[in-house]
Amino acid sequence: MSKNKAPQGELSLKDAGFVSSFKNGNAVTKASALVFGLGNLLHGQIIRGLLLLALEAAYIVYMISFGLNSLGGMITLGTQEQGQVWNESLQIFEYVKGDNSMLFLLYAVITIFLTLAILLMMTVSVRSAYATEWRLAHGHALPTFGDDLRSLRQQNLHVLLLVGPCIGIIVFTIVPLVFTILIAFTNYDSQHQPPGNLFTWVGLQNFKNMLAQGSALSTTFWPVLQWTLIWAVFATVSNYILGMILAIVINRKGTRFKSFWRFMFILSVAIPQFVSLLSMRTIFNANGPVNILLRDLGLIGATDSIPFFTNALYAKITIICINIWIGVPFTMLTTTGILQNIPEDLYEAARVDGANPIVIFFKITLPYMLFVTTPNLITSFVGNINNFNVIYLLSGGGPDSLEYYYAGKTDLLVTWLYKLTITQKDYNLGAVIGILVFVILATLSLLTYRHTGSYKNEEAFQ
């Protein structure tokens, strides 16, 4: 056998999962599912076995002292409200701390994730015990704890480097996400806000209220969703097409002072977006420079003004146009490099065949750009659906409407979610909107990407 070749059976050992290890292992390996590290301890791998056993012991102590109560609290979400109770014997009101439904739910979620982690450790314990059993059966030396540490700097370096980021993602992303999703199934709003009040489980009632025709929330959700999709399509397509055309015009052979034109458009990118948006809001308000100029030119009455942000239709058109001014330079920068990589032979052949610039654009340039930039285009569409800055800083979601539930005519789902959670404290409704936005975005993104050339033909552009 070559020295570089793994011993016979080594590959099957590496590929052995929990089920195969538990099934093929001896009694000690099977017992390691109940007593973590047992197989390692019995075969001399003391430190590894003690570490696994210590993790199991810590989990058992946690569950006995706190975890089981947390899981029970998840069912009731608390029973004692905060307040004052009259003490007959002392003839005074005594403060009662009460339960906190939010903490009950959060601790339960944490306990569930710790349980999942300990189940993962159980698989590690069984696989480690089986590996020990297999090595002894095949006459291989067992690795020491020092060997384990050295392996973290060599073949298992990825484990050492990824464990920290993975824990961070679980703690700061996945756990809050699961907590938020569960909030959507409660009545956690301004009337049931801890610590003073308790909230309870309501099942799918929030989703029913949001989606069912005729309900107060649905009369807001569906129009806001419609405008959100219209806005996302216009904002994405307009910036993409106009930015591409701008890049083509600047990079064409006959254009002079190319560096100057690029600098002029890139200058708007260098300015913080919130500064540009707030400036535009001032420029287009009722007494802003645009309306004053129109009055001075006699195009509108001396006391009149164009309702750029106070009329629903005007506000939507104004927001889309301002977004074009802000977003086109970004697309120009993105597409400039890609346009320069399109083979010049394709253009020469098209010109020889008599194709005009419009035909060349739609037959060569646009298909090539779509093939290369479809993932970026999908990302831009998703970003526009969640484009909080443009809407909130320009119109604030207005003009307000009595027909909507705490939403304006230009509110997107994300800005409406903000108002419901920050202003109205309807956290359950905000969580419902967040879930629905995720479902919509995931569905549209996957369907769109799977039907593009970038997915079907990853090797080459044809």
C-alpha cells in the first residue's frame, strides 16, 4: 500500500454518520448516545471524553434549574400580570412583579437551540466512540488530545475558523429570526405589551386578518403590496436600462471627455444618499425651489404649487424619478466594465449585416448584460422592495390616508412594518409582514433566477 493512500476502510470511517455509527457500533458506542464521551473515556481518550461529558452535564444542570421551566413558560407565556395587589393585613398596596411574556418566549427559544446543540454533541459522541472502536479493531493508534489540537491547525483548520462565525450567526441572526417568526403567532401589540401586560398565542389569526378580504388590515396590505411591487419593478428596470444606456453613450468611440462625464455622474455616488434624499425633499416641497421657480416663470399661479409629495400619484412619480437620478450612476459603474468585455467582433458582424444601433442593443448588448448581471438584477429588485431610505426620507410614506391602517399612499411594506412596530407597537403585525415579505421575495427570486440563462447555461454565453 502506498504511503499516500488511506488505510483500507478509512474512507468508510470518515463517511460514517450518526445512524450508521450507532447501528454498526458495539454496546459502548450505543451507550455513548446517553453518556457523552463514554467510548472515549473507556479507551483512554480522557480529555476528549471529559469535555463531551462536561457539556452533557452542563446541559442537564441547565435544564433542571431553568430550561424545563422555560419550555413550560413557552406554552402559557406567563400567567401573572404586573401590578399592585391590596394587602389586607398591612392595609397597603404591594407591587407584584409579574411575568414577562417576551422573556418567557425568548428563553424558550434559547433552550430549544441549546437542545439542538446538545443533540449535535450526541452525534459527535457516538461518531467519536465508533471511530475509536474502529481504529482499535483495525490496529490503528488512537489520536491523543495533542493530535486533536494539531489537527485544528491542519486538516481541520476549517472547523477552527468557522466555529466562531457559525455561533455568531446562530446567536445574532437565527435566534432573533425564530423569535420574530414566533411573535407573528401571538397578540403582542400595544395592548399586550410586556412587562406590564401579557400576550398569548393566537395561531394564524394575524395572518387571517392581514390577508382575508374585507378586514381592516387587508384593505391596507393589498394596496401597499401592489405599490411595493410596482415601485420595485420601475426602480429596478429604469435604473438598469438607463444606467446601461448611459454607460454605452459614455464609452462609445465618438464620445469626448469620457473621464469628465464619468466624474460628474460618480460625484452623486460620493454624496451620502440620505443627504441627497433630504435635499430633494426640500427642493420639491410646496415652497421649495422648484415650485418657486415655476411661480416666477408664470407656469403656475402665484399661490399655487405642484403637490409633488402631497398628491398620491404625483408623489409616486416623483419618488421614481428621484430614484433614477440617484441609482443610475451605480448601474453605470456596474455595467461599464461588462460592456467593455463584449467581443467587438459581434458588433462588427452585426453592422456588416446592416443592423442599426437599436437592433444591436436588443440583440447583442442587452442579452449579454442580462446573462452576466441577472443575479445582480435580482439583488437590486429585492433591495428595492426593502428600500426603506428612499421612501421614508422623501415622502415619509405620505400622503396619509384614512383608508389605510397607519400607512400612507407611498408606503412600502417595509416602511409600513416600521410604522407598525416603532410607532404603533403592533409587533405581531410587523412580524407577519416580515414573514410575508420573505415568502414573496424568496418565491420571485427563485422563479426568476431558475428561468434565466445564468442558471440554465452557466458555462458560456450564446
